[in-house]
Amino acid sequence: MIDLVNIRTFCRTVEEGNLTAAAKALHITKSVVSRRIQTLEDSLDVRLLTRTTRGVSPTDAGTLFYERSLKILSDVDDARQAVKSGGDGLVGQLRITAPRSFSDRNLQEPLMAFAALHPELTFDMHLSDQRVDVIGGGYDLALRIASGLDDTSLIAKKLAAINTLVVASPAYLKNHGRPQTPDDLKNHNCVFYANIAASEQWRFIGPKGNKAVRVNGSLTTNSGGMQLAAVKAGIAIASLPRFFLHEALESGEVVPVLENWQRPESFLYGLYPERRLLPVKVRVLLDFLANWYAQPENQACL
């Protein structure tokens, strides 16, 4: 008989890429991880992992087994959920990936509130501003900020609108002048966000329609914090989500420019793998987040 514990250990090892990281994530020793995987391979009579000095990677059979196992584990968690307290309480683990820059400011509070409501849930959070492979990483849910989505392998639920402002420091405007139209940005130093394709082309919605401008700049970074630092230092103009800017706007360190022109609205999406049935714990969390961000006091933070 195949032990579900061994299957979970194998899946986590595939996701982490090495035995040491899997052991740390599972709070067990490396030798236990190795023994569980060996037991699983013996029971299946097939090699699931290729081991090298740099880590492990799934064999063809291991990849197939991993993909099927994710659904099995999800179904088991859902079955536990269905019988737990007559179906009233959430149990199991939620594996979530989300943007670090957003999470540090706007996800911690609602997630902790949700965790307090469901004490028998455990959470495995992966925070990164890079795009993550949701299915390959074994995630139940990914939060992503985008103006549109192109990943058709995932189901998306829109959770909140994210507003973007173009900002500069008073010192920059004093030294270089204030842009009056999007076309004026061609003569200014602008910051590029490396995680967005074609970030050097900024789109605007204005009084006379839409406008796209190709801007120039001396700094490209994948860090919103670095962009904001460049603005505060009087080096450049940046286009940033409003949730990054509250303190800097209140202190006067940065000010909006091109107020008569709006950047296209982006949205916070909850993305999850396509399944026959959405796990209850994922659905409940999505509904909770959507309701949280719909509250006026929380909308103002976005």
C-alpha cells in the first residue's frame, strides 16, 4: 500500500528541488525524506527522481506521478474537509504564492484574520514578485496583479482593482520641469519595471482618448521599492501602484503628475489550477479576500 505521507514528501521534494529544502519545509530530517522517497519508489517499482550533487529532478515517470498525486492530495484534503465538524471547519494546508511587494503591505492583515477564523488550516506562503509556475509549483492559489491575463491553464477570480499613479519628487520637478502631457515624458528620465513586458511603453487614458508613449530611463529594476527610492532621490519619474505610495504622498516626498491622465487599471486576481471541483478552502479564502478588499477602508489602500 502506498502511504500518503510518502506521496506528500515526494511532491514537496519535487517542488523544492532538493532533499535538504524539502526536509526543512516539512520539519523533518533529510534522512527521513530520503527514506520515504525510497519506500515510495520501491512500492511502485520505478525510479521517480534523478539525484545529482546539485539536487533532484523528476524522471518522466516521476513527473507523471507528481501531476497525478497533486490531484489525489487535493481530493484527500477535500474529503477531510467534508467530514470535519459536519463540513463546518476548514482543515488541511493552503499553499499560496503572492507578490512580495503587495503582500508586505496589503495581504498580511487579511490573511492573519482568515487564519484566526480557521485555526485548523496551515499555510505555506511563497512571496515573490517574479511570475511563478502555479501548477508546477503545486500551489493551491496564486495572487497576481495584472491588467490582463494570458495564462489559459488557470482559472481567475478578480478580487480588487489596483490603481497606478505617475509620480515624481518636488526636487525633480523643480530641476526638470513638470510634464503636462504623456508626450512630455519622452524628455524625462523614467524608471522601468523589469517584471512587466514592454515596461518602457506607458499607456494613458485621457480627456481625448487613449495614448501610448515610449519613455526613456536610466534605471530598470524588478523592485518597486527601488523605483520609489529613485523617485524620492529626485532621479526619475515612476509609474507605481498606489499601495506603494501612501506614506510618500502624505509626507510630500513624492507628488502625482499628469493628474488629468490615468494609467489603465490593473487588478488583483486569484488564480488556481483548473479542477473538476474547486477545493472548499480555496473558495472560502477567495470569497474572504474579495469581501475584505471591497470594504471602503481597504479599497482606499489599493
